[in-house]
Amino acid sequence: MKLYVFAHLLGVIAIVIGWVTIIISISLHPWFSLYDNALSDLGAIWVSSNSVFNVGIMVASLFALAYGCNLTLKLKRPLSRVGGAFFCLSSIFLMLVALFPEGTKPHYAVSVAFFLLLILSMIIISISTLMLNRSWGLAQLSLGLIALIFAFLPWPSVGMLEVSILSAATIWLIIFALSALKGITR
């Protein structure tokens, strides 16, 4: 049981590292505005101290990948495992966001792939949870669908879109981890 709890903490640790990285990077760059910038502008090749953002995102992606691999291996339902595999892929693309920062050719593609794979993993895992427990599954699925809707709404900036999706994903992951620790998600 202790190993199972630790495995779910990996996802929470990934989120904490990601948000702390974003907050520290914003504090280092007073020019940054959520109304004018994408989060990855903080790690752009032309930005001083861009390594703070890129290394932090890289570390967060490693914890997220470990969490996703755990989901894929430990969850029993095939649909949950597929969702875990998509979570792993999203984590790999998050790592690529750090390896190919803003200002490099692949950046836009890997960034979009990260967000789309993350949302897809949230929805797939939520559907699997819904088959086991209606209330936990609906809570998770609602957040996955909210993140999907966010992706297609017009936003004043890419940064606001990213923060909105990441906020929904943060709440989703906490709810998913709680449902798993209560034995609801398999």
C-alpha cells in the first residue's frame, strides 16, 4: 500500500514542481504577462535565465512520466491503461517542450501535442473511472471535458489558455489520485 501511495504522489510532485517552476520563472521576468505571452516564452532561447523554466519543466516531466508509467502498469482496466499510456506520451512531449524551447522549429508542435495528449489521457481515464463509480467518474470527466472546451475557446493569450488547461488538469489529477487511493479507480 505504501508503494501505491508513493506512486500517486509522483503525479502530485510533478504538478507542484511544474507550478513552482512557472511561478519562479515569472518572478525572474517582470516583462512576462499572461495577457501577452505563452508560458513557454519563459524558456525561449533568447530569454536570460531560460534554464530555470526549461530545467524545471524537464524535472516535472520526469516525475509525470514515472507517474504515467505507474498508471499504465498498475491499473487493471484496459481503458485505464490506455489512458495511462497517453499520460506517458503527454509527459514525453512536455519533456520535448523543455528540450525544444520557444524559438526552435519543433516547439509549437511538441507544445500542442503535450496539451492535446494530456486532455485525451484525462478523458480516457475518466471514462474508465465512470464505469466503476458514477460520482468520481463524472467529477473527473467534467474536468477533462472542461479542459477540452478550454482548448477551443478564444482566449486573450496563449498563456491564459495554458494556465486554464493546466489548472483543470491539476484538479483532475488530485481527484484521480484520491479516487485511486480510495480504491475506486482500477
